[in-house]
Amino acid sequence: TSSTALPWDLEGRRVVISAGGTRESLDPVRYLGNRSSGRQGYALARIAAHRGADVTLVAAHTADLITPAGVRLIKVGTAEEMRSVMLAEADGADAVVMAAAVADFKPVNRVEHKIKKTERDPEPVALARNPDILAEIVEARSAGKLSASLIVGFAAETGDATSSVLDHGRAKLARKGCDMLVVNAVGEGMAFEVEDNSGWLLGDDGTEERIAFGAKSLLASTLWDSVGRRLSDQ
Ligand code: CTP
Ligand code: CA
């Protein structure tokens, strides 16, 4: 093998990855959405497949991306749809990675017919919370309702006056209760709709690894290195 070959360390591992941004319908033609391109989730799927894993990719809306060879793709629309697919697919997985940008809120009412323009200003759109898929997978595992060896979350954070990106990441890892958290630094021209990413990989075992600025495939490789190590230690 050449020195540039990827390690073949995920053979026999089943991994489930979510990607893209969910779209929450207002009416048959309109939705609430976000700027996620799905590139990070697709890069994770491609690299995992190249390292021998059995990969299921659960994709909401993405840019026009090529489905990586050998990956099982399941398309979803809303957070509710992603939730039911992820809860079913997560069971028995070696790693579940929530790279999707799940909409936190959805319109309370999905109107059956197209909302028409009138002479008046429209009614405000009432929003309700969406299920937190990552938190539900963690809870279901704690309750013994599903088994998944490693549950990995993503967080896109900006620092603020009182806390750094890393502080926000540590707090989110604890709050979400997942095993690992990838923290992306976001801001002007960073993370969304771009090819590169940087940040931190935090583990519930206290490990903190800096992820250098680089291609989303580099971040993916760093994550699978860590996942592979943890799975072989278990
Ligand atoms: N996530 C999820 N379901 C949601 C919202 C988020 O599964 N309804 C997952 C994301 O896929 C990601 C992780 O939770 O892996 C963190 O998402 P993030 O938006 O950073 O965290 P929130 O808990 O929604 O907090 P906030 O947006 O307020 O920072
Ligand atoms: Ca959120």
C-alpha cells in the first residue's frame, strides 16, 4: 500500500451519519430552512466507506452532492422524518454521527393549500420546538431502548463576550450527553457553504483535540481516527 492510502480500520463497523439541513414546511411551496450544504456529512460518509465501514447516510436538503460509492442513502425532509429514520437506524450501530443542521423550530401549522397574498400584512408565523434527535438517541440508549457504541454530535459555535468557542463546546458536550462532540468555529465565511472547517474534537473521556483549518475530509479523517481508536478500545 502507498503512504497516501487511507487506513482500512472500520471494516465490519456500521456507521450512521446525518447530513444537510432539514426543511420545515409552511405550505406546499414554502419552508423554513438553513444554509447547511451537507458537505461535512457527505465527507464523513465517503471517508468512512473508504475505510471499510458499512455506511448509512441520512440526508436532508443538501447542495448538489455526489452520493459516495458504496453508501446507503436515505433522503428525508423535515426534522420529524429525520428523527424516525435516525432512531430506527441508530439501533445496533457502532457509531452514530449527527452532522445534520436540524431546524430547532417548525411552523405550528402546516397549511394544506398555498397561502395567498391579500391586501393586508400576513399573520405572524407561530413556531414550535422540533424534537432534539441527538438528545433522543442518547436518552433511548440510556433507557436501554437502543444500542449504539458511540454517539457523536456536532456544534457550530461563535465565541461571545464571556465564553470562547471551546467553552461553548465543552458545555454543549455535557448538556447533550453524547460521547464525542465536533465543535466548528463559525463566523464570517467559516463553516457554512464553504469547503473548509476548523475546530475541536471533544470526548466525554476528557480528550480535546484541535482540528486544524482544512478540508472537510480532513476533519472527517480526524473524527474517524478517534472513533476507530475508541471502538477498538471498547
Ligand atoms: N440536533 C438534533 N436535533 C435538533 C437540534 C440539533 O439532533 N433538533 C443535533 C445536531 O445535529 C448537532 C447537535 O444536536 O449534532 C448540536 O446542535 P446545535 O444546533 O449546535 O445545538 P442545540 O442544542 O440545538 O443548541 P443551540 O442551537 O441553541 O446552540
Ligand atoms: Ca440548534
